[in-house]
Amino acid sequence: MLTYAAQRLGGSLLVLLIMSFVIYGLIGLMPGDPIDLMIQADPDLTPQDQKRLKELYGLDKPLLERYGNWLWGALQGDFGYSRLFAAPVLEVLWPRLINTLLLLVPAFLLSVALALPLGIVAATRPQSGVDNAINLFAFAGISVPPFWLAILLIMLFAVSLGWLPAGGMGGGPDAGPWETARYLILPVIALALSRVGGITRYVRSSMMESLRQDYVRTARAKGLSRRRVLVNHALRNALIPVVTILALDMGMLVSGALITETVFGWLGMGKTIYDAVLGNDYNLALMGLLFATALTLLANLIADLAYAWLDPRVSYR
Amino acid sequence: MTQARETTLAAGSGQALEPSGAPLTVFWRRFRRHRLAFASLILLGVLAAASASAPLIEAATELSATRVDLLDRNQGPSLAHLLGTDELGRDLMLRLLYGGQVSLGVGFAAALIAAVIGTVIGLVAGYFGGRFDALLMRFTDGVIALPLLPLLIVLAAIDLSKLGLAAQSGDVASIYRIIGLIALVGWTQTARLVRAATLSMKTRPFVTAAHALGAGNLRIMAVHLLPNVASPIIVATTLSIGNIILLESVLSFLGLGIQPPMASWGNMLTNAQELIYSAPMLAVWPGLLIFVTVMAFNFVGDGFQDALDPRSGERGA
């Protein structure tokens, strides 16, 4: 198991390294470069100055060499400065990573808490009215544009009813946790609702698959109660593939967070990446994307290990 | 003689839709039994026809989707403007129809390209198997697990002239660009389904027979396997259109997809958020159309799946 964990960790780090190069290359393809921005800010710069600056910052070197220099600096903890915030990139990103986790974790838990019972109920009464209703709900969930859902929630709960704030982070330095939580409610619901349909469908099909298995028939034949068969035999096995889909869903969840944060003005990673790309903040965009990638890779790693731990049939070599 | 027999074999395996030999009629009868899917197909037909007729409506009436009339802003529904006007006084219904042309067109085009990419990858991986398969599928899983939206935002921002491509601008360029971007990430599901189908098909006797008759790899893949994996391709492509329309709407909403003044359902919602108080209906209509269209494509895909593979009825939703 430990060897397996170490191997998977190594694999994830390798993917992260590859992605860092891909993202570095892509960021370099964005319009302009830092010197162009300096030129815009200072018309007195002569072409000689430009050339000198490009040499000074190493922008005249080939891509691989520039990437190598960046990586060397990054490994020593130097991730560069953010242009928009005039601060070291990590100083900008840490609080925003926390903000994103404040949004992601409750949304994730809420979507799973909704999807599990819905999927199980639908699977145990296939083709019934309840099943059809849950199916319709799940279809609606995967079909609704997430930003529109967010706008509708704002219209209902912030504009019409006036119960909750329409967006922003809320509160000054002396705002209590309840004040922050009030600003979180709508974004969390919006993000969770946009994910719950897909998970419900997956729980339902996994549960149905598991209910068809021989061991479920054996358990019933032994005379176990319906409840025991469902929970101890069917559900436990049905959850194993669900863990995988939840991990794969992390990428979608991070994508969803970007939309939710942008609509609600929640200062998380997603909004930071979006603002950094639009504002030509190369260092910030690069590190933001790497953080987002690392977050999803970490979720996948945890799911892989959980899978191997939950399902003894998986051989970890 | 050999030639003739091979053609017969090929023709025999070409009955892709119904293994039992009955062709399209059985498929159609099965599909029509799925009432929701059938109704969705009709609805999509009506939407497509209405969108296509937008220029005719514009020519036949006084309405215009482009003429700005600041004295006529944010009007409610009236006889002159059936759905009212937008924040610049343009007729909302016409803009929605033109937006429909873009959203449906981009959806179809990107889904087709993604289907081709996914089919080639899935077919090649499934047919050759072994390390090649493992490598391609790891790559596919990697693409699925990544936080795609943040990466797409960078991809949407890159400057094509830095790649040595001619930098185009204007309406048509933004459409091509978004079709390419979305196709680049939209092929994964098709690849996985086609691979799975190819894996089971390549062990069938008719493939062995084709081998024995001296058919090359390319010929076996194109002539013998491709028609037999048509079902998963059709289902995956139909289901992916919905996702692709969603993705287009998200990117356009964020200002990185279809650029105004060209209308798309996504970019019509960009300003709507600021107008929630003054003109809430502007935020409702485009989102509703995206929602209904995506849901209809999902129902149709579901219906196709049931009609093409009756056994999947219990598993899918």
C-alpha cells in the first residue's frame, strides 16, 4: 500500500511538472509581455532600453531556458510578483485559496449530502414516480447553465426577497463569522446545485448495478432485512465507484467555482485567475492555474488511495 | 473471389444500428416510444427553424436585431416587440433567434469535430491495445481530471500571431476560435466509449475473418470496426452537444467566447447581471433558452441510447 501511495504521489508530481511547462508555455502566448506593459506605462523608454530590459529579464532567451529559470526560482520559493496587486504572488494567492476552500468544501459536502439519498431512493424504486421525478431533477441539474442559476438565485433571494446579499465578501475586519457565512450561502447553494445532478445520476446507476449482484441476492435469500441489505451490502459496494467520480468531479468543481466566484464577486482562486488573465498578470495567472491543477490532482490522489483502501479487489502494485 | 467475399462480410457488418438485422425503422420505433426524447427532438427542430428564419423575420417586419434605439430601452413585451427590448433598445426576440444560430451552430460544429477526434483516439487505442492504449487512456483521464475552465480561459486569451498563425479578428474569427477551443477538450467521453466498444468488437469472428483475408489495420478499423461502433459515437456526440453549448455559453458569458455585438445566448447574459433591478427579464430569456436546449439534447441523447442499446435502459437515466 505504501509503495502504491508513493508511486501515485510521484505520478501526480510528474503530471504537475508537465502541466507547469504547458501552462508556462500558454501564458507566454498571451498578448504582449511584461516589457510591452512597461513601454505602455512609460513612453520615454527608447528601443535600446527595451532591448536591454528584455535581456535583463531574460525574455530574449528560448522558451525552455526561460522555463528552466522560472522552475529553478520556483523550487527555491521565488514565484515572482503580481503586477495587479504589487505583491509577491503567494501573498496574494494564500488568502484567496482559503476563500475558495470556504466555498468548495461546503458546496462539495452539500452536493454529496443531497445526491446520495436521491440516488439511492431512485435506484431502489426504478421506473416509479419518485424515480422519474428524481431523474428529471438530475437532468435539469446537468443542463442548467451554472452562471444563470446563480443569477436566478440572486434575483430570488437577494433582489425579490432581500434575505441575503447579492454578492461580495461582506463585513469589515470586525465582521463575525455569521456575517461572512451570510455572503457564502448563495454561492455555496449555486455551486452545489450545479453539481448535484451529475452525482445523483452516478449514485443511482452505481447502486442499481450493485443491487443486481449475486451477493445482494444471497443476502436477501438469507433473510436479512431490506434495510440491512441496502446499507450493508449494496450501498457499501456502490460507493466505491462513486468515490472515483467524485474525484474526477473535482476538476469540474474548480471550474464551477470560477463561474460562481465571478458572478458573486467572491475573491477566490477562480476569480483571481480570471482577473489575472484579463489583466495580463502573468505570474499570478501562472501560479493560480498551478494551484488549481494541484488541487484537482490532490483530490484525485486521495480518491485513488481511498479506492484501493475501500476495494480489496484493486491490486496496488 | 476473395474480393467478393470480403465485400459481403463488410456489408454484413455494416448494419451498424441493429445487430439483429432490422435497420433504421426499428431504431425509430424504439426512439419514438421515449416520449420525452421525441418531444425534445421536435422542440429542437422548431428552435433551429426559428433561429434560421431570423433574417426573414427581420426583413418582413420593422424589427432589427442590431439597430440601437436608446429611447426604446428595456421595454416590456408589447405588440411591437413580442419579448420587449434590451438595454440598447434592440428587439430581444430577434437577438435571441440570432443568438440561437450561434449557439446551435457552435454546438453542432464543435461536437462534430470533437466526435472525430474522440473516435480516432478511441478506435486506435482500442484496436492496438497494450502500452499504446494505456498511454492514450491515461492522457484522456488526465484531460478529464484537469480544471478545464481556468485552462480554457488562458487558451481563449492567447495571441495566435505568437504561434506564427495569421491573427484574424472579427466575428467569424471568434466563432472559429471557440469551436476549436471547445472541440479540443470535448472529445474525452467519445474516446472512452468508442474504445470500450472497439475492445469488445475486435475479438468478434468477422474481424478475425478480415485479418485472415489479408485486410490491413487501417482497413479493418475504417471498414469493419467503425460501422459497428457507430452507436456509442452517435450517443456520445448527441450528449456532448448539450455540454458544448453550456461551455460556449460560459465562455461567452465571461467575455472570452463570442464577442458582441454578435449575439450568443451566453454573452447576452453578461450585461444582464447588472440589469437585474431594472430589466430582470433580460436575464431570464437567454438562460432559459440555453437550459431548455441543453436539456432537450440530453433527452434526445438518452433516447438514442435506449433505442440503440435496449440493455442500457436500466443503467442510464
